[in-house]
Amino acid sequence: MSEPSKLPAAFLSRLADIVGADELVTDPADRWTYSYDNSRRQAQHDAVAFPTSHDEVRDCVRLCTEFEIPILARGLGSSTTG
């Protein structure tokens, strides 16, 4: 069963300020889609953000660094490169 995000509320609030509330996924059911790829390995993330500009990516990285939260960049999710 998916658990709610364990990230600090202050972090999530600031992340939503950066990317916009509509571009931040924290609901476990909605995060499930991003927890696997074609490799069939699964790992539920605490949040999924969709930055849409270079500045938003930069600010997300800075925020994660400040809170010491690891970042996982995701591409298409096919895990079938080459």
C-alpha cells in the first residue's frame, strides 16, 4: 500500500511555490504512475514535480540541496535506451 509523502511540509510548500501546485504530485495514488518503468522495478517517491523551465529546475535542485533531499530525474520511463 502507498504511504503519504513523508517530506517536510515546509519543503512541499516551497516546492509548490516553485513549480506551481498543479505541477506537484503528492497523492500516493497519483505518484504510483511514476514509481516504475519498463524495467519492472518499482520504488514509490515521496513527491513528483514537473518543472517547466531552466529556472524552475535550478530552484528545485537548490531547494532539495537545502533540505538534503535526493533528486531522481526521470525521462520517458521506458528504461529501453539504445
